[in-house]
Amino acid sequence: MDESRPDPDRIRLRDAGPMRALAHPVRLRVLGMLRVDGPATVGMLAERTGEAAGSVSYHIATLAKHGFVEEAPELARDRRERWWRAAHEVTSWRTEEFLDDPERHAASDALRRAVLEAYHRELLDALEAEVALDPEWVAASDSSDGAAQLTLEEFRELAADLAAVREKWWARGREPRDGARAVRWITHVFPRSDA
């Protein structure tokens, strides 16, 4: 992605405040639901998350304060009903930019840990849901890992190749179609800590 051009579908985090705000598991989950399932009311989100409506309302207000969500007034049936939508499709940040700033690095670290915990919960939920899926969908699923001895340039090439694959399928699968179902992928590329 060309970092010099603004992308209205992407929010790039540079400050500790928004990173800390998003590092809450309920906020991450609510933002994910708004991105994947589309706009919703606080009541709808409370039902989906199992959280109290007051709690969800507080988290929505925090997400709105930091620009992650926005109101969708055109969906309201009356003046009391408030709908919310994700303000962007993607959140990104560059951890290496914060290595010399303890406050921002700590906030980035907290957000990354919250995201990894959310991935873990999502993967465990997917395992439990397999019994209700058609066997063909289970057979097409994959969980794998790998390791290789790579130079820095090769490591960058691997990360770029995986990013291109993600972008291809994300672009193709943005809209529902006949025969399609929601599919999730989670990839990580990182240097081993013992290297």
C-alpha cells in the first residue's frame, strides 16, 4: 500500500490514546462486528455480544471518540433509534515507529496482545462450530505453520506475498454472493525470538 496517499477505508494509528482505547476486548469485538456484519444499534450489539446495553453504549462512545465508529442516522426509524457503523474497514499501525517511544510502544503492545487474544478465542470458537458445518467446508479449512531460515530481504518478500494473497481474497469476498459464506483467515509473519 502506498502510505503517502490517504485511504478513506483505513485508519492508521499513530497515538497511544486510540491504541489503548481499541485494546479492550469488547471494543475490538464490537468494531469487528460492525465491520463484518454492518451497521447496528447498541441493543443489537448487546444481544450479539452478551454484554449489557449500558456497557456496549459506553464502548461505542469510546470508539466514536477515537474515530473508529460513526453514527448512521439514515438507518434510524425514529429520533430515538441510533445506528452505528465502522468508520473504516481496516486499522493499521507500524510498531517499529514506536520502538523509541515507551508510551506509544506500550500502547501498541497492549493492542497487539488484545488482537492476538481475540484471534485465539475466534479460532477456538471455530473448532467448536465445526460439528455444525458441511464436511466439505471443514475439509477445505486449514491450520498450519512453518519456519524457514530467511534473509531480511526474503523475510520481507514472504510478508509481501502473504499480504498480496490477503488483499486478493479480501477484495473478491467483500460482498455476499450465492454459495458464499463468511470465511476468516489469520496470518502472522515474525522473526523467531531465539534467532
